[in-house]
Amino acid sequence: MNIMDNNQSGNLRALEGIKILDLSRVLAGPFCTMLLADMGAEVIKVEIPDKGDDSRSFPPFKKGQGTYFINFNRNKKSIVLNLKKSSDLNKFLEIIKSMDVLVENFRPGTMEKMGLGYERIKSVNNQLIYASISGFGHYGPYKDKPGYDIIGQAMGGIMSITGWPDGPPTRTGTAIADILAALFCTIGILSALQARTLYGKGQKIDVALVDSVVSAIGTILQIYMVEKRIPKRSGNKYDFIAPYEAFMAKDGWFVLGVGNDNIWKKFCGAISRKDLIDDERYNTNVERVKHNKELAEIIGSWSAKFTVKEIITTLETNGIPAAPINNLEQIVNDPHIAIAREMIQKIIHPIAGEVKITGNPIKMSETNPQIYESSPLLGEHTDYV
């Protein structure tokens, strides 16, 4: 579907009238403001002259345009300001008077050095929501440390629990620290907008990459906090449920999620192993977790005899959660994910032409997020603003 047609649907926009000044770069901040722009907020991206957001130069490219940038900066305007110049700084302070939200992801102290710290901005617009994303947050002994996604993953603990028991700590396949921080910042902004409606005050939001990752691994942290045991990396296994991992079929991989004892009984019937239902090693989830190694061998011996398609058909017919492990080509061409759920969409960029991007996963009956405009050219809206 061409998203340029989406704007004709007549959908109301949830954040219509909300104005956001976006000083953020690369991913965490832009992902946050992308979500808000999709919901109808007017997002004005402030970029440095000549170069702009660093991610404009990130691959892959189409006709010289970075599609990384195009994906995460749709629905936004771009203005160019050199905030080291007093004239441009004054323009910024004038613009901020009419804004509802400011988003930035500089290292703590940088905005203050530019004369744009929270107290200064608050004196200009006390209704403003000032949202900051950083590696370690704006207070605490680590606040001055630089932070990228990989730092957030490392210090937040997720790398220590990702990978195989005999392998090294492993970064997740996507920039999960940045994305989690973006989501938490988005929630904070929406909450602050509601709080302003209730109490008539703006406020500062402080989101850290490390905090965001720690929040996301809360279930694993409970193991240490309760049992004083540091769990080993477990590959595709899960410490709380079994069987709940990836298995090899005759022609590829699939995942199986037996989330409770009722599903376990169905699974045993589906693979013609009803004898396992009453086996004391496997008849409850607690016991299955304890004996997961032996259980995985039983399931692996069964799955090796069939194709992924045969296995998924058998398990789904019996109401058992299972799925193939999609590669990127399969996702982009999947009739449910790409088409029905519109998670792969198209925009028309003024230079790159047609570009496929990811859709918005939030689906709303009355104010559905819309992707109605391509990412801006550098400084495209400077005169407009």
C-alpha cells in the first residue's frame, strides 16, 4: 500500500495541534518523535548546517539518500540552525515559545553549555515538556559518561544474558537500548501532556538507555534478587517456561512456545507422545524447566523428521503456539505482516523516489497513526518556520 493514499482516509489525528521541537539525532530521539509525528504531532527537526543528522549518512542508500534516516524521520519538518551563533540561538528561543515539547538526546550538560538547559527554557515557556534521552540519565555518578546503544546494552545487563552458555556476551540483533528508551520517552511525553492538562504545568522528562534496559530485563533480574544466582546465558531457551525455544526441523528452524500445562497436554497429543503427560519429569512447567535438556532432545528427535511447514500445520491445528523463524525477505513479503497489518509501507521521497519503510505497530479505530509525508530534505522548512 502506498501510504500517500493513507492521508485520504479521513482519520482524526490523536496529537493534532501538538508542536514538537526535535533536537535529537540518530535513533533514540528520532524514533520517539517518529511515533509522535505518526500520531499527528507537528515535529520540527533542528539540524546543524551542511551536515544535518548523522544518520543522513548511514547506509543503505538509494540515489544517495540514506534510507535509515528516511525511515525514522517521516512526517517531520527540517530546519537548519547553528546554535553557536547568537542570532540562531535567539531564533531557537523564539520558536520554543510556541512549542509544546522539546526532545533532545545530547550528553547531560551539553544543552546547558549552549544556553538551552531546562531552567533557561522553562523561563521562556513554562508550559513546555522538556524530554531528554541520554546514556545514564541526568543525575547519579555516571551521568557524565557517554552513551550509545551498545553501552546501554552492556551496562543494562542484557548482553550478559544474551548468547550461548559457552559463548561471549552478545549484543542483540537490533539497537534495543535506543528503541526501549524511545518508547519510554514517548510514554513520558504523553503522560506529561496529560499532566499539563490536569495541573497546568510543563515538566522535565529524564530517560536513560541503561535504565530502559534494566526495566526490560526485570524477569531475569528476579532470579538474582530472590535466589542470589546469576543465570547463565541460555541461547534460545527461557528460564521460566519449557519447552519454549527454537528447534531444528528437516529443512529449517521453528520456535515452540508451550506456555502452560494445558498446552503441554495438547502438544503431547499432537506429537503422538501422550505418555509424556503423566511423566513426573514433565507433567508440570516447574518440572519441565528442571528437565529441559532431556525434553529438548525428545522434541528435537521428533522435529527432525518433518519440514517446518508440516510441523507448523500440525501444531497450529492443535492450538499450539509455533512459528517459522522469518528472515527479512519473508517479513517484507508476508501477507499478514507486510500487507494486512501494513508493517511494510511505501513513501515517495523527492530524491530517492519510492522507498519502503516500516509501518506503525499501533492500530487505533478512530485516530490511527498515519504516515503521510516523506522525511524532509536538510533545511527544507527553515523559511517556513
